[in-house]
Amino acid sequence: MKKIIVIFILLFISFNLYAEISAVLSEISGKVEIKAPGESWKKAKVGMTLNKGDSISTGFKAEAVLNIGPSQLIVKQLTRMELEELIEKEGTVSTGLNLRVGKIKAEVRTTAGLRQNFRLTSPISTAAVRGTSFEYDGVNLKVFEGTVAFTNKRGQTRSINMGEVSKITGLSLPNAPEEAADALAAVISSTVTIPEIVTIFEDLTNITIILDWGL
């Protein structure tokens, strides 16, 4: 009997130290679909929960907002992403996302007593943070707040700080970070098309032009 009680206590402690969490869809505009493992795509609805292994897809001019605890993800248009890890263990919330195509804006926030281990991975790079705000499309990175570790598939990393942008090409080391204003000036001074210039000035308030071109 005592052995059974001890085993029960150990299982109870383990459960409290390791728990899977969910992401909640709080906003949707346009065509947004959700796919659970082994199932077909279905129309997303506000209030739906996404668990580990689920995928989300957004259509043209569509957008979705996911809340993961205190953190928030804005899934931009033409994006497909899988939730690979959603757990809380020993005071740390670990979030792992596989960005197959598209762009994400993340607001990674901490709360008292909880640390954030947040990782976004694409086929060629990884952006990992612990409490920050950034935009990422797998190739380009723009940091609004805090610092992001920008890593290529060879494990080479650069730290990108608030107000800086960087880019990865192939297996190369991430570009040295540039001030967002300097990067914008470089883009405008290069050879670009009229539609691209229009896009630049439309998005000037957030200076996210370079990231938009990654789609």
C-alpha cells in the first residue's frame, strides 16, 4: 500500500512539473485553416485551441492571432506553420514552431515565476528568444524589442538587437545586423520596381518591408 502511495505522489509531482499547453485562436480575418495530425484541413474559428502537432494555414490577405499563455503570435498571410512543442516544465514555457512558409510576428512576454524559451524554425534558419518582440519569415529578421539569436543550419549565430534587421542566404552566416533605418535606405537606393517602392512606403511606420519580400 505504501508503495502505491509513493508511486502516486511521484506521478502527481511529475505531472505538475511537466504539462502540455495549448494555443488559442483569438482573432481571424480571411481564410484560415487548422489541421490536426492525421486529419484533413478545416475552417478555423475564434476560440479554437491548437495543440502540439497541429498546423495553421492562412490564405491571401488573411491573418490569425494565436495566444500562447502571455505571448502572442500574429500569423501573416500565405503562411503555413506547425506547432512542434508546447510545454510548461519546471517554471519554463517552451514553444517550438516550424515555419514552413510565410511570416510571423511574435510578442514573447514573460510572467512572474515563468521563463520563456521560444523558438521559430524554418528550413534554413532558427530565431530563438527569451522575452522579446520580432518579425520573422525564415530568411529575414526584424527585432522590435529585446534580442534574438539568429542561427543558420550550421549552428552559426548572430545576436540581433532592438531596431536591427538581418538576413540569411543559404547556409551562410546571418548578415551583420543593420539599423532598420539604414536597411530601409539601402533598399530604396537599390534597383527596385515601382510596386516594391509603393510597398515600402505603405509599411514605413513599422519598417517591415524587407521581411515582406521573403514571402
